[in-house]
Amino acid sequence: MYSEHLRVPVGAGSLHVERVGRAGPPVVLLHGFGTCTFLWRAVAPRLAEAGYTVIAVDLMGHGESDRPADVSYELGAQAQYVEQALTALRLPEAAVVGQDIGGLVALLLAAQRPARTRKIALLEPPDPDDLPGPGIRVLQRTSVRSALAANTLFGARPLLEPLLRREVSQPARMPDRLIARYLAPFVGNDGAAQLLQLASAVALSDEERQRIGDVAADVLLWVGAERGDETVARLRGWRVALPNATVRPLTVQARGSLVAEVAPLAVISALQAWLA
């Protein structure tokens, strides 16, 4: 199967992009906080086999993308970087799939370029009114309690490992080898500081919140069904947040935001049906 790894300049730095498949309709995959394109390793090839050109992007500061010290990592800025990358790749229109905060980046991208992003899949998106979200707040409290600094012996592991384990349905779904793989981009003396910098950037301005409400797109909304009334409230909240969009809810039993990790076949099936 055709695949390639690209470095795409976007002004502030370069994004790492993995392209799988070619000549088919483009599908852009955006990961969430603390992860990277590795999350899509089971999803991207299957979508490519189904006839799509898959573009998986490492957000700025994540994975193998650059992490300049003097640029913004806020969600609006991330959307601008992705927009610049898609322009450089000559993709006038694409379906965009966003997991966790990647979903908010996808919505902001659609707000910036409506004609480019008419179809958006949100996989366990965080509540825009509750950012940075429970998992990141725990991470931030852990850093304060442990007095973690950029030169801490254990680096980012005490911060990211609990968040990763929290976002899967069973401990066996996140063994030590996977923890190590997701931690790899944050290895080093400054790994914890970099992760905390990204955590502090998970926010929306009032203007950005309003712009999300203006998005008029076909939206697939994947939300875990195991929380009962909370799930109903989440679905209702997103319908209110996206009054101009065609929201297609999909409630599933897979728990946690890392659905591409714990339930890749279900994700592939849902995306293929939605894209078709």
C-alpha cells in the first residue's frame, strides 16, 4: 500500500504528516492531547484500502511535528497550522476526523474554511464549556503536587501515563509498551515542561466558541453510551453548541476518548458508513 511521511512547512514550523493511499477522496485524521499519528495506525490503512487518501497529521508540538518555543499552541492556532498544511498539500476539500481536542481543531478549521471542511467526525470530543477537561486538569494537579520541573528524573511519564490509562476501557488496552510509545515524543529533560505547555493551551476564546456555533457541516458525533444520563446530556449539549450543523449522533459502548486505540474496527466501520 502506498504511504509516505512528509514534513510540511506551515510558517510557525513544520508538521509531520503521514499519507496513506492515493487518488481517492481525502480524509484528514487529527489526534487528541498527548497522542500523535500513531493513534491511527489501525484505522488509516483500512480507510485507504476502502479507497480513501488518508492524511494523518501530528498537531504542532505533538509527535514528530516541530515544537518552537515562541509560537502559539492554542486550538485556534492549531487549526491555522492544519489549514496551511492542507493548502500546501493542495487539498481543496476533505472530510476531517478529530479525536478528543482534535475534534475542536476540526471545528475551528471548518469555521475558518467552510468550503474545505463540509464533513466532520468528532470522536469523544471534550465539552467546549469545560476545557481543558477532567483528564488534563488531573495532569496539571499532578504536576503541582509533585513539583515536576523540566529536569525531573521521570520526565513526562508521571503526567501522561495516568491520562492514557484513564482513557481506555481496560488496563490491558494500555500496556507498558504502548505507554512508552506515546511517551516517546516527550522523552528528555524538557518533556514534562513541553507537555504542560500544551496542556495550558487547551482553551477556546469567546470568539472561537461563537465561531464553532456557526459551523454548518455534516457532523458525526461519537459519544460513549456507558454513562447513561451523562451521555444524553453530552449529546444535547453538542446539539446546542452546533445549531447550524447536521449532527448525526453515534453512541457506542467503548469507553474513553482513545477510541481508535480500544475499538479501531468499530471506528473504521462507523467512518466508512458515514463517508459513504
